[in-house]
Amino acid sequence: MKSDFEIAHEATLEPIEKVARKADIPVEELEPYGKYIAKVPYRKIDEAKVKKSNLILVTAITPTKTGIGKTTVSVGLSLGMNRIGKKAITALREPSLGPCFGMKGGAAGGGYAQVLPMEKINLHFTGDFHAITSANNMISALLDNYIYQHQNEGFGMREVWWRRVLDVNDRNLRTVVTGLGGRTDGVVMENGFDITSASEIMAILCLAQDEADLYRRIDNIILGITLDGEPFRVRDMKITGSIVALLKEAFNPNLVQTIENTPAFIHGGPFANIAHGCNSIIATKMAMTYGDYCITEAGFGADLGAEKFLNIKCRKANISPVLTVLVATAQALKMHGGVDEKEISKPNLDGVRAGLANMDRHIANLEAFGQTVVVCLNRFACDTDEELELVERHCKELGVGFALNTAFADGGKGAEALARLVVDTIEKNPSKPLKLTYYGTDSIEEKVNKIAKNIYGAKEVILLSRAKKQLALIEKLGFDKFPVCIAKTQYSFSEDPKAYGTPKDFDITIREFVINAGAEMIVAIAGTIMRMPGLPKQPQAQRIEVVNGVIEGLS
């Protein structure tokens, strides 16, 4: 089969104005970024239409290191639904340069289920990530300057919480010392870098619902604690307006097209292992405004992305999916069934059978939210009919809808069966009202315990001493009613990335809490997870080239 790159470059793109007309988006409102990309002002969201639209969440079982094809399914389902006459628009996250040049290359779907133009989406796109990086680091520079300029007045910081960010996997920047040099080179202090996807600015952009909300949230960001023991906020430096100015264009969602020229919105890119893992609320609501069906995804497995989508995004935006699609692959099931990762492409019925327990736990978790679930098996060329039939029979026994997806090879045609299943299930058995994992009035510790025990299956939650001290401060500052975003490995229900399947009798260790007062959530750091990833021994960057003016290796 042709590569993603070859398929993308053979596709015929339509002018973005024509794509917009298909969705009844007013062409005069577009802010074009070249021929095939445009921003749509967030003010075009119509809440009355949002309430009538059908929101479909695409999530997955615990993935392998090469992923599970969730974006491919999201795009494919959108294609399939349009092929059967439904007005469906997909809303996805923007790719980060870190993974694109690190572990897995591009993140714009694959095969004949891609969003285009692929290279632009995977690289600089409309500059949203750069705007978020600049806004974050502008705050850092202004904070350092404020400390320097006011030190002779007795001002100082006991703790600086605000970290710089970079959209590159760079482990050497996790901890740094700044201000070295002469007296005029600043105040010496220890700091560090996170990846841009983990920035609170990214979370704010994805959770804010209009410009006033964006302004309010940035105003409320806590940068650290002063020598007097008081929280020091962005508003204390009177710089909020300048930060909003940097984000003004980035705040509007991006309109692109699928390989079959149907509309798609791509906006915001927090990871689900170290952040909340969902595209922006305004992109989702924009797709719901102009589509009878909105298909959106949440990162990594359902224990991370879907949990945060439902407990954080849906809680904040007052939206709820009418259906959840759980993506699985035979290879991932075999890995969770105890088959060595190097052998998962080989036939192994027993491995698939044993791995079904992982899928079952995700199904049970989603159903506990009140969600109606259908399973989509993303078919690979190495899969055997016997393996696929085994999964289908198992889903039938559970009373869960099942469909194969071959959109990677066949485009929208390969997702028609899934599309029909989704439409039929929504009509006959839509999700029940959303049941969240915890109440807003629960303490932060109670929220973490409910997620860890009810979603992950943990036995106990252990709080390290630093985390306990931060909990006391969170309560003192009145932030204990915020939702919780647990940063945890994506490769296991536990905090051990090698504990595949359905681990039992494990503890979740919270080593620290991060207060996101602007994003209005508390990030709990579990195990050894890092908010600045490192690069593998052979990064994808070694395979990216520019040949005759064309970028290769992003697929």
C-alpha cells in the first residue's frame, strides 16, 4: 500500500471556501491561511445549534507505543457518515512537534483517512502552538523582570511555580538555572521547561469559551508564592492584556478538510497523559454548530483521555456525548494478553482472548459514566479473520455494538459499517445523562481516590509529603472545588508503563500537585511521569527529509 505521504500528495484539495460552503459556514467570515486553511471566528458558535447536534466521542483501549489509530477512526467515521448522507464534522487536536520529530511522526490520521494539508497541520500550521509558547514564555520573562526590578523594594518570590515551555522533547531542559552572569543579568533561580502541550496557557485556550473568559482565566494564573506567603498572579503585574493579544488569533479554531474534502476543525493540543487531552471547547462547539454530528477524540486510552473529556471538558462546557466509540486493535489486545510486543503482529488467538479484559474494563468504565459504547476494531493487514471474529463474538456477548474499520485502506467506504452502527445506536439507544466520577464539592484527595480506584482499579492512593503540603495550600486558597487532571503513563491503568492488561492490587503514588488557577483544575502528578518528554534513541527526526521541495517522513 502507498504511504501516508504518497496518499496525501495524490489527493486533490479543494479551496477552503468551497469546504466551508459544504458546512454552511459563511465564507465572508473566514480568515484564510493560504488556499486550504482558514480560521473561523469563535463568535460564529450558535449555542442553540450546539444543543441539537449529536456529539460522538472517540476513545480507545490502552494503546501500544505506536498508537492505536484513534485519529484515523475519527476521520474515517466522519467520512463514512458523510457518505451515508449525514452532515458530520470532526474536531481534533493539533499535533505537537515533540512527537512528530520524536516517537511517532505525524498525527493527522493515516492512509485514506487523513486531514489535509498534512505537512502544514503537523508542522507550523497557523502558528497556534507558537503563540501559546510565546505567551507562556512572555509571562516568564515579565515575571523575571518584575522580580529583578522590584528586589530593592523588598519584593521576592519564595517559590516560583511558573515554568517555561518549548514544543520540543528536550530532557536536558527539565531543570535549569537562570540568571547566571553579572548583576544586570537577572536574579539567579532554579526553573525548568515543560512541553508546550502541558502549559497552563494551552489548557486555558482549550477550556475558555470566549475572549472575556480567556482574559479572566489568564488574569487568575498563579505564578508562585511571594516572600510574604501570598499568591502572586498574572494580574499583579498588569500584563494580562498583552498575553491575550498574543493569543488573539490563536484563539479562533482552524478549518481544514479531510482527504475526501469534508470539513474538519483542528484546534488546541494538550496531551492526555500530562494534561487534559482534548481539543478546544470552541472547536467542538463550532463543529456542533455546523454539523448534525460532531466527532471528536480524547487522547490515549479511555482511562486518561475519555475520563478527562467527561469529568473536565464536559463539566466545564455543559456538553455530553450521545455515544462513545471505543477503538481497539488485535495487536493491542495481544499485547495486553501477555504476547511479547515484538510478536503482536503474528496470529495468536489466545493472546487476543486474554487481552479482551483490558477492553472490558474500558467499556465498564465508560458505561459507568452513562455512555452507550460501540467497539470499533481498527483492522490491520496482519490481522486474521479468526482474531476479528473472536472480538466480534465477545462484543455480542456483552451486548455492545461492534464494527470493523478499514478506513485507513478504503477511506470513507471502509467506515460505512461503523457509521451506520453509530447512527442506528444513537437513534435506538443513546447515552444516558452523564454520571461524573466525582462531585465538585469533593475534596481534591477524594477526587483523586475516586478516579484512581473507580477508573484505574487502584487499591490505594499514596500522597508523598510534598503533595500533602500542596493539598493544604490548595484548600487554603479555595481551589479544592476544581476538577482533577491526573498526569499518568498512557501505557497502563497503573503508574507502571510495563504493567499491561488489567493490573490489580497496585497503588497510585501522587508525588505533587500543580495548581492551574487559570485553567481551573488541579494537576496531580502520578508516578514518574514527566511533563517534558525525552527523545528515543532513534527519533523520527532521523527520517524526515526535504526532497525536491517536498517534506517527507512525517507519516
